[in-house]
Amino acid sequence: MNDLVGIVVDGEGDYASLKKRFQRGFKVLKTDGPRGHTAASQEIARKSRKQIGILAAFRCNRAIVLVDLEERPDSYDMFLANLRGSFEVIPFPIPISVAVANTMIENWFLADIEYLSGKRAFLKQGLAQKNYEGTNGKKELKQCMRQGISYSETKHGPQLFEILRFDFARTNSRSFDDFLSHLGDPQRPD
């Protein structure tokens, strides 16, 4: 029996990036529920029922709901615990895992920026690796772009995510490591 994994994301850039990398064996959907840094954990869980139902209809065996921490007042650990607790009390038709990007998906790209800067012409060359977890990833990534190039979540994000070295990036991002732990075998061929 093949393991079909559903992934629900909360933004256009996240959707484009994950859809580019996770094709065969995955079904990626974008939520139409509450998004952004003001959405409460309970509301995110409640509004995920539609997407989880769609994934179950696609015969996904399980699903991961991926949310960005953004600028929420709670710490990463507190928000993740609250969000997971909110999902645990709702009966879903398939098993659900919850992951939170700290602070946004761009932080995951930055977790391998030294490598990526040597592979993508729109990035400054020779960038040094450092810890970006918990920073404003989008702002940091914009500073990594070559002069005259404006970062586009839906254009550049997928180009970065498709070559991101998962094994390396997970060592620089605890939130990415957590996401991958729920994913299963992220290196399986597309």
C-alpha cells in the first residue's frame, strides 16, 4: 500500500514551494481558512476540516498541516503545543500532524543559504551560513538577493526549495527538522 501524504499550507509561497518539491506520493493543498499571525490555534484547527476532508477523499493516508509562526506573540514552542492541542480535540477522517515554520518558510531556505547562494543566480554569491531560526526570514532573504532583484515568494521560493539539502537544512532549523520528522521519507523520488 502506497503512503499518500497530504500537506495543507497557509500561503501562496508555501504552496508553490512545497508543490514543486513534493509531487508523487504527496497532495499539497492551500487552506482557505484563517491565515496570518492573528489566526487563533482553535480557529486554524476548526477551519482545516474542509482541506483534511478533501485529502481523505484523495485517499491520503495521513496529513500534515503546516502553519507559519509569523509575528504571533507566543513563542514557537508554546504556539506549536497549543496548535497541536487544538487539532487533537477534533475528529478528523485521517491522522493529522501539525508543524510550524519558525518564523516562515523562508527561514527553511536560509537554513541552507550558503549552498543555495552558489546555485541560484538571483542570490548574492558566497553567503555564509548562520542561524536564521526565529528571525524574519523574508526580510533576511531579501537581503540575500542580488542587487536589482526583488524576492518573489511564488517565483524564487520554489526554485530554492527544490534544491534545498534537507539533511543539512534540518540541522540548522529545528522547525524544519520537526516538519521532516512528520513527513516520513522526504528524499523519496518524485
